[in-house]
Amino acid sequence: MSKYQVDKVMREAILDAKAAAAFKADAEKFLQDRDLTEEERKALIDVDYATLYKLGAHPFLLNGFIRLVWKGDKAALNAEYRKNIAPFGYPDFST
Amino acid sequence: MAELVEIIGISHSPNFPGQIAEPNPEPAIVEAAHDYELMRKRMAASRPDVLIVIASDHLNQFFMDNMPAFLIGKAPRAEGPFPHEMRAFGIAPYRAQVETDVAKSMLQAAPKMGVDFSFSDEFRIDHAFTVPLNFIRPEMDLPIVPIFTNVMAPPVPPARRFFAVGKAIRKIIHALPSNKRVGVLSSGHLAIEIGGPKEGRSSSDPEFDRRMMNWVGQGDVENVIKEATWENMMASGNVTPGFLNFVLLMGLADGKAPSVSGVRFPKSKGSVPYMAWDNQAGVLP
């Protein structure tokens, strides 16, 4: 598990609009040199927020990150987010 | 010897300025805005020469590659918030000179008072500083000394440590080699959840908020510290540890009850607390 590296990717996208655009354009390329597990890499590429949450991504960063890189309907995202992460409770997000 | 002339604690919600500016804000928002206006007047009436501003950073300036628990900023100027925060919330910028002599004196005195602060000569202040500063000192005419606290990246220091650091800052202010009038402004919040399953528009745990603000109002340090454990705060909402900055203020006030305190419960946002310790009421220094 490399929670720190996941958090670092999310923070970069939040702080830097160019990084967010690069992630959205080609997430696989953006992540190619990152020290991530395959599960983390896939979850980031798929913007699979429920898995990222379950793995202990920092919820504050996750909240900002997915709204930046979500390609679908944002109103629908808000509606489904809580429901989809609820089964995982409160994972430890310490790094 | 410097004089501690006022201590004020308020929320730093980045949504709050926008909600006040709405055409028809709900009554609790109007009341909270009025509370903050009274806080602004209290700080102005205390005629501070310098503001020590104690707030958190939301993983903007500081991150887990190098995370300080308590840090004093001593760059010549402080400016914020971060561009992405202005884009997301439409909040106003804030710029202030940093009173570097005071910052350096504090750093030198602190180890004798039991605190080894980190320091920074290059930083940006995020909304936890700029939102309360824009409410309390919109003139941007006072120099500040920013103190950053870690309430976001576990392990965060326990409540008892926040209280002790507040007590130490009180002693450090009194020992400063100048006769400046020092005001303290801190920001935090009560129960709130962001990016978790309980996230909603209003407080994630109004009972926690009432209980804590009742104890803050009474100066009941022991109950506050007993309740404000990491586990309890996380159960109330996953960003609730921002409350710890108010525990630090209780230490700064030497455990005395505030001159005035309270909390509003808008339906459209988390609860809005305020607390002030005035010199006039004989509570300080």
C-alpha cells in the first residue's frame, strides 16, 4: 500500500490546473513513474473513488480530486459518492 | 513585555463568505455574520499592534513529505489563499506583512517554554487564515505572525498538547522584548465531514458541537480534552480535528472561560462557532 503516493497524485492535481489537465488527458502516462501498487494505479486511472477511499486515500484530497477529474455528470457524482463509499466506513488514512 | 489584548476564535469555512452574500441568507447565517461583525469590533477595540494568527493548512502548503506539527512563519510577507481555493469558493485574497522580529523572538523563546516550533521562510497561507482575517481585519493594515498547526495529517498532536502549546504561546508573548499589543486570531471548526459517508450540508454532529461549545463557554478544559480525542472527533466527522485550534486558544487564555462564546446552526452549512477573551473583561493577560 502506498497511500502517500496516492495522496501525492491527488494533491498535485488539486494544486496545479496543468497537472489536472495532464491527468485527465492521459492518466496512464501521468502515473507511469509513480511508485503505486497495481490496484492503486488502476483505481486512479479509472477514477474509482470507492476503491481509493477503501485503500485509505485522504478523504479531504479525494473529495477535491474526483471533482476535478470526473468526466461524467457532477450532480450524479455528488448523489452517488456517499452511497458508494458508505460500505467501507472509515478506513485509516494515515500514511 | 508585550501585552496579550484579545483572543478570538471563529470558523474558517470557505463557503461562509458566499453564503452571507446570497440575496436571502437563512436566519442562522445572518446571525452568524452578526456574531463575526461583533468579533471584528472586539478585535478593533483592543487596538492590537500585531496579530498572531493560528490556523491549519489543508495539505496545500504542508504535506506528508515534510509535515510540521506546529510551525511559525517568518517570511516578510504572507499572502493567500491558494489559486484553486479562489476558483472553487470565490473567496477574497488577503495580504499582510509578517512581523518577523516577533516571529524570530517567539522562535528563540519557545524552547524554554517547552515547544520546539518548526519555521518557514517561504509559504502561502490558505483559507484557514484568509477567511478569518478577511472577517476580523479586512483593512489588511496589521502585521501578522502566522502559526500553522497540523490537524489534517495523522498523527496530529493530542488535545492536551494543543492546550499546552497555547499556554506556552501565552508565556512567550509575555516574554517578548517589546511593548507591543498582541491580538490572537485563530480559526477552526466544529463537527464536519468532507469526502466521507456522513458529508452533508449542515453539521455532521450537532450534539458534539453543543457539548463542546458549552464546555468551551465554561472554561471546562478537562472535559474538552477528555472528549477531543482523535477517535471521538473522527466519529463526529472526519475533519472535526480542526476543533483542536480552539483547545489551543483555551490554553492561551490560561484555561479561563471566554468573555463571550456561542454557536449557530445553519441548515445550509456546518455550525458556526465564535469565542472571544477580552482584555476589558479582566480576563487577560
